[in-house]
Amino acid sequence: MDRQRRDDGLPLWPLPLAIALLLVVAAHLAWWLSLRAGHVPACIPYLEGCTSISRAARHGLGNHLFRLMVLPCAALLALHWWTTVRWLSLRGAMRGGGWLLGLGIAAAVALAVYATFLGTEGVAYRFMRRYGVVVYFGASYLAQLLFLRMGRGVGEPPTRLRAAMLAVCALMLVPGLGNVAASALVADADARDRVENALEWQLGVLLVSWYLLQARLWWRGGYRLRFLLDGRGGAPSDRVTDTTGSAASPRA
């Protein structure tokens, strides 16, 4: 009998899909619960900006459920970027992997910090929440750009998906620039808050849509993480394979 056996492997596409779904459900469920409890006014936050994501998830049951979903999502985010680095290295993209992993881990830690301190009071806690939001969005955006740059040299993603991902990254600049413009040009504090809140919701949707595109990339390719197991159940190495069943051993 062969001393090694190979399992069927785990498909990679559910990982970015789960991140996108958890973030969407967490934000909107918290908003709905806060709306029902009267913590936030009724409006379309994407357009009217009556509340921010943080304010919608700061109170009562919505706060607890938001944390319950976002904290595991932060762990999935770290795993996602680790898997992404390995996937790129197996395609032949070796340079920049350390930076990509560092940005991904920074985004995951910042998201965890943000969720942990959301709903707490005090100057230090407000600072931690603000740090979490800024670093999470910034590190995630830079990681997505670096992913596309690393993949370009090895023909990944395919042309249409690459164009869609680039378009999402370009669109994410609009809320950022709009936020800067609102701070500089809008004198009324309430109006400025509404603009910034609406832009925050829009940026969140764009960020999530990028993960949906990556899920589609891995789904179309049929990529799986497979383990080579010895007869005693050990797992000395792993591989990423496509639908053809070919495999490449990691060099990282």
C-alpha cells in the first residue's frame, strides 16, 4: 500500500466569498437592528449618509452581532491573504509576497481592533477605533493593488477579471478623494458628516465587491488547497491545484 494519500482538497473560492458575505451581513444587520431600536434615523445611508457604519453598529444587539461576525472575519482575512501569497508563488510570482502578507495581516489586525473597541467610550478607545478603520481600509486597498501587480507578470487574473478588479480599485479612489474634498469645501458640520458617512458606505461596498471578484477568479479556475498526508495522518506539505488536477509544490 502507498505510504501517502491525497485528500480531495479544499476549494479556495469560499474564503474571499465568506469575507464579503460576513462584512455585508454584519454591517446591514447592525444597521437594521439599530434602526428598529431607534438608535439611528431612517434613511438610505449610501445616499443620504444619516449614519456611519460605526454608529449603526455601536448600540445594543446590533453591536454584539456585529462583533460576533466581524472578529471571525478578521481571522479569515488573515488566512485569505496568506493563501493568496502562496497561490501567487505557485503561479510563479515570487517578488512582493512578504509585503502582500504584511499588508494583509495589518488589515486583519486593524479590523479586529476596530470591532473589539466599537461601542466603547473614552479618548483611547476612540483612537483605537479610528486607527482600526483607517489602517483596515488603507492596508486592504494597498494589498489589492499589490496582488494585481504581482499577478500581472504571471498572467493572473485573466483579462476581464483583471479589468474588473482594476476598475473597482479605481472607483475606490472616488470616496477617498470625496472625503478630502468634503473636509475642505463643506463648511456645515452636519452636511460634511452626511457626505463622509455616505462615502464610507460606498467604499465598504466597493471593497467587498473586490473580494467577490477574487472568489470568482478562484471558482473559475477550480483552485484547491490539497494536502499530502502520510499513513499516520500527518500533513508535511500542501499544494494548490486546478481543475485539471495538476499541482505545483510551494517554493515559499
